[in-house]
Amino acid sequence: MFGIGYYKGQPTDYVLLYQAGRVVASGAGLAFFYLRYRSQIVAVPTQSLDASFVFNEVSRDYQDITIQGQLTYRIRDPQQAAGLLNYRINPTTGTYVSDDPDKLAGRVSNLVQIETRAEVAARSLPDVLREATALAASVAERLRAGPRLGELGVELLAISFLSVRPTPEVGKAMEAEFREALLRKADIAVYARRAAAIDEERTIKEKELASDVALEEQRKQLIILKGANAIQDAEQRAKAAEIDAQAQARASELQLAVFRGVEPRVLVAHALRELGQRAGQIGNLTITTELLASLLATPRAE
């Protein structure tokens, strides 16, 4: 109405109001009335922005690598960014009148790629694959230390490498090598278990053999002890029998000593008399004629 408009900026936009080619108002989230025919409104976003990228680089050992990642940045100096790119908006629709705002992400990505290329070229393929996180941190540090982001009025917040891959052929070869290494480790573990089992079995057999040897030694000692006891018992019995026989012989000798000097016929008669007294204990007795003749014979006179 009457060529006057009203604009209310977003809290995350740094707004610049140009009239006659001069900045007459600037600030975050400004709201103001303006003359449509002589005013231009520039809105520079100051919130953090994300950009994805995919780089194809070559490692120190001349291997192709594809790096996919994401960077996060924000415009730290809106006035400087507005001087490099066209952030003018249509105040009615709130859209940019050019595609310059989309170019900033590409410029920041290009700077990231330049530093990434330098880092990748200094590393071998295995190092790049193994040190992806450290590589991203190194790229971010190089960018923050350099002047190029400041020239764009941009502050780098973070860089992340989400995927680092070699070519499919090299990847398969590395997978095969890694798989073989794992299989070798598995084989070594199996062999170690088998060796441990064999050692354990040998130890058990040695213990069993030692136990059998000890048992046989005990049996041997027992047999020797039994033999010694049997010999000792036999010797004691023999000695006792000898002593008993000697005692009986001595007793018989003493019993017969009373018959010394007695005539044989008298001795025979005495013997027959003893037999007669024990007739109940004798089952059968034979007296020969020779024995009777010897008893009846008269001794010769000398």
C-alpha cells in the first residue's frame, strides 16, 4: 500500500537493508517498514548448515579411494559473505532471487577436498582406510589454520568421513587377504588347542603310569614282605620243632636211662606187659615165633 512494505526477519538470519546502494539497517532478525521501489533486502543465514560430499582421490601407493562424508559450517561474518554472494531475497515470498546461496556449500566442499587430497596423497591405502577418523580431524585442523574459510566469512564446525572405500577389485583383494589372515589365526588357535589337549593327555597318562608304577612297587614290597614273613615263620616253626624234638628226645633218653643194664629178655617182657595194659588201644598185634623163642631161650653161662 502506497509502495510501503513490512518485513520481519527470522532470528537465524542476519538482515541487511539496502537503500540507494547503502546499508541503512543491519542485524539479526530485523523487522522494519521499507519502500518497495528503492529498497533491497539481504538475508544471510547464520545457523549451522550441512553439506554432503563425495571425493575420488589417489593414495600414496597410487590406489583410487572414494571418500564420502559430511561437513557442518556456519557463516561467521554475514556482511563479508553478503559481499561475495548474492543473498538478496524477495520480501514477499522470502525466497532468494539467485542461486548464489547454494554455491557457498560447494566452495566450502572444494576447500575440504583440497586439504583431503593433500592428506590422502601422503598416506598409503591401508593407512587411509585405518585412519579415516584421524584423517578427517587433520583436514579440519588444516582448514581452520588456513585463511581460506575466513575469506568466505565461514566457520567450519565439523568434518566427518562416513565412508572410505577402495575400488571394488582392490577391496575384494584386501578382503581376501584379511580373510586368509583370520583363517590362519583360527588355524593357529585350533592347533594350539590340539597341542594343549595332547599335552594334557600326556600329563594324564604320565600320572596314570606313575600311579601304576607306584602301585606295582607297593605290590612288590608287599610280596617281599609276605615272603620274608613266611620265611621267618618257617624258621620259627622249624626252630620250635627242633627244640620240641630235642626236648622229646631228651625226655625219651631220660625215660630209657632206667633200663640201662637190664637184660633184653626182661626189657621184652616189660614191653609186652605195657602192651597188655594198653590192649584196649591196640587194634591188631602180631607176636612172631622168633620173638617167643628169644624170650624162652636160656642165656648161656659164661
